[in-house]
Amino acid sequence: MSDGKPERGAVRNITDLARLAGVSPGTVSRALAGKSLVNTKTREKIESLAREHGFRPNQMASGLRRQKTDVIGVVIPLGHDTRQQISDSFFMTLLGYLADELTREGYDLMLRRVVPEEDADWLDRFIRSGMIDGVIVIGQSDQFDRIEEVADGYRPLVVWGNRQEGQHHCVVGTDNRLGGRIATERLVAAGARRIAFLGDTGPMEFAARFAGAQDVAARMGLPPILPLPTHLSPDRASEEIAQHLAAHAGAIDGIFAATDTLASLCLTELRGHGISVPDEVRLVGFDDLPIARQTVPPLTTVRQDIAAGARGLVDLLLRRLAGETTESMVLPPELVIRATA
């Protein structure tokens, strides 16, 4: 690279070419596909760079698959919490249902956990591997834009996550904002007036749950919901929850936890601080995982139908593999009242 330019062949993927052209990977995908959304000058520049560096359109993830593998890739991006593990109860529950559905349809499952900050090309590389027929992404994390760009040129892609107006990628998931409203309304009905949200409000699903809680607080004239940022990895979450409880002792009487796992850890910490549930603090989780029935006392939670979600993910993916255009699927949340609120 004596003249400072990348050598021929150094452009390995859409991301490399996009960086060289000074545009987004989605723009490169659209330009090489000949879409009219890209202006002529930009398209000609991208095509020229592609020729210069020996990058052919059929190298892209949007190209035709060379052969059918009967394998579906399932990838979990952890951009928001790099220490979260696949052993998380939610992941294991959804993966179990997915494995059952894919096996029933004659497919094997290839699982990957990725940390995007260590592998910016995580989704393109998985698609280009030649080892899979389609991809299911579990959770949008902080990777919404990356997923959107890839979805422009790669059809057999379905995501478990939160749907927002105008997005391109096909999603299966619960109406999280409505779920947040349901959870908060239950806390209020149980007597809570000073309510906190336990969890990270950054990821799209959690942000929607938090927004739903804020909707109820505003409508009922209550103080704004207090965010208590908390990681999902248990080793960090327990310590952070303990710190939150110490910092806000007596100032909150209701907690909406972003997940049942966080709610369970919170219940343990509340007990350790000598705080009675639900007499002093009411607690509601989200998911209705098996653990919600096993806590002491049993956890009031918002149920999302994970089994139906898995069936929807596989059904929509297989229809997209067959060339169909599919709409996203939004599942209704359901309140499950037990003993904590």
C-alpha cells in the first residue's frame, strides 16, 4: 500500500467497500443491486470502487446461496451487555422452543453468541459463511441499524425483538410498551405510588417497556418512573440492585423489573434488606419464565408467549425462504397475578 490506498482484493465485504466509499453498508447493498434509491453519482462511484478492488456483487450476503444446507443460523448479539450469557433463562427458554420447531421442519440449528464491538461484521460474515440457509436474530440489542442494513439485501432474516414503525427487518415479539403499561397499572392497583424501573433502558425492548410505564405514571399523575440502570449478567446485577435499594431506601414502593431474572434477583436483595414484599414494596417482572412460579413469594409478571413467538419466527423464516413477503408479528402481553403485587 505504497500510495496509501487499499490493495486490490483488500475489500472483503460490504462493510469494507462502504468504508472506502464513505457511505453506509446499506447504500452499497442497494447500489450494487441497481436500486434507484441510490443516486447515479454515488452508484457509479461504488461500482467503480468494486471493480477496482475485485469485489463482485455475487460476493454479497444478498447473493444466491450456493446450496441448501438445511441449517438455520441463530445469533444472539450482545452489544448492550457483553457479560450476559446464553445460559440466561430467557435465551434458554426461547432456544428450546426454536430447536423443537426447527427440528420438526427438518432443519438443524447453528448457534452463535456475538459481541458486536469485537466483530462489527458479525451478521454479514455469518450470512456469507455458506453454512446456513437463513438467520434468526434473538434481540436487537443496540444493533438495530446494522440489522436494518443487512435486511435490505438479505430476505431470509427474522428477528425476535421490538417492532417500530417503518423498519425494514421482519420482527416477531411482544407489544412491549403495552406490557409496560400493564405491569405499572398492576403496581398502582396494588397500592404503589413511587415506582422504579429496574433494568437498562437502552435496548429497544426494555426502552419500550419503560416508556409504557411512563405512560401510566403520566396518565395517573404519579411521579415519573425512576430508572434504576442494571446489567443482566447476574454477577453484576445483584451488586447493582443492592446499591439501588440502599440509595433509595424508603423512597420507592413499587418496582417494575425489565425481566423475571432481574425481578428474582431483586426479590432476594429485598429479603436481605429486610423489606417485605408486597407489604412494603410491590414487584412485577416480565416474561413469565418458569422461575416466576418458583420464587418466594411467587412473582407477579407480564407474560409474553415465548412458545408462540418461536413458532412465529420459524414460520415467517420458512415463508421468506420460499420467496414470500411477510409482515412482522406482534404478540399481546398478558398479566399473570401471583403474590408480589
